[in-house]
Amino acid sequence: MWETVEAIALITIFFLIWKERKESREERQEQHEETAAELQLARSQAEATKKSADAATEAALAAKKSAEVAFALHRPYMGLDHVKLSPDPNTQNRPVWSIEWGIKNFGTLPASQVEAGVEMRLDEKLLLTDSGPKGAEVFPQSDPITKILNYPWEGADGIANRSAVMSGQKILIVRVHVLYASPDGRQYKHTATALFNRGYGTFSIIESKSETIK
């Protein structure tokens, strides 16, 4: 009798211990799942915050770049407007070529302290130099400032060189440089090269560069 009671009591104790451990495991599992869910939620929130911060950074960089571009464009831009035979392409058949070159302010602000010069070269050999405006002020979108460069093809060599240019055997270029300043004192330099087109009596601008020098 007592042995049976003890056995039942022992089984009951084992059952209670097992039940307690089972409930404890289930509770720990629930806590683990809750913790994992909280971690996942925190990770998702962190990723969302990072994406939001990245988007804000990209927007700020884009706005800064846009402002820099706008600032860079809002300035004087002196450049070579044209190089041409004057008064017309038939000038190439004359012993003296009159070459008109013009510079212009393509920007949005006045250019001050404008100084310009020109070189005429045959196969990179310097033939003639001349100067343009000095200390001039040029307003945006105003008419080009022009000047005439006269070059005489003198003597047998001159006539031969002119024929070589017209036939394309020699290359004739006109190179212009312009120095100028913006209203805030920054200084710039523009250089450009125009090539004589054989058979047409015209020039084409083949190189052009602007840079800040101070």
C-alpha cells in the first residue's frame, strides 16, 4: 500500500518537474521569439533611418552641386566669337589678307580689365602678333569687340605660302587669348584657336578653353 502511494507520489513529482521544465522552455522560447522580433524591428527601423539619412545626404549633395553650377554659370564668360576674312572670302585672292577677329561676353555678369591678343601662325611658325582691347569693360550679350589683322603675303615666299595655305599644303591658324576679371575680383583666361578652311575662305574654331587664374 505505502509502496503504491510512494510510487504515485514519485510519478506526480516527476510529472510536476517535467511540466515545470516544459513551461519554462516554452516561456524561454516565447522570450527568445519576442527578443528576435524586437531585434528584427530594431534592425528594420535602423535600415529605414539609414535610408532616410542617405536620401537626405544625396538631396543635400544634389542641392549643393546645383548651387555650385548656378554660381559657376553666373559670371562673365569672355570667348572668341569669330575669325573671318574681311570683307569677304574673296580676300584670300589678294596679296594682303584682312582677317577680322572678335571676342564676346557670353556670360551673365560684366567682364572688367579685358585684355586680348592674337597670333597668326603658319605651320606653327609665328607670322604676326597683334593686340586687342586693354582694360576694357564688356557687358553680357553685348556686340562682339572686333579688330582687323592685316597680313601681307610679300615676295616670292609670301606668294608661295599663300598658295600652300589655299591648297591645304600648309596650315594657317589664328590663336586668340583673353584675360579678364569678374565683379568679385576673380581673374580668368580664355584661349581659342581658329583654323583656316582651304577652299572655302573661312575659319573654324577648333580649340577653346577657359580657366580661373586667380
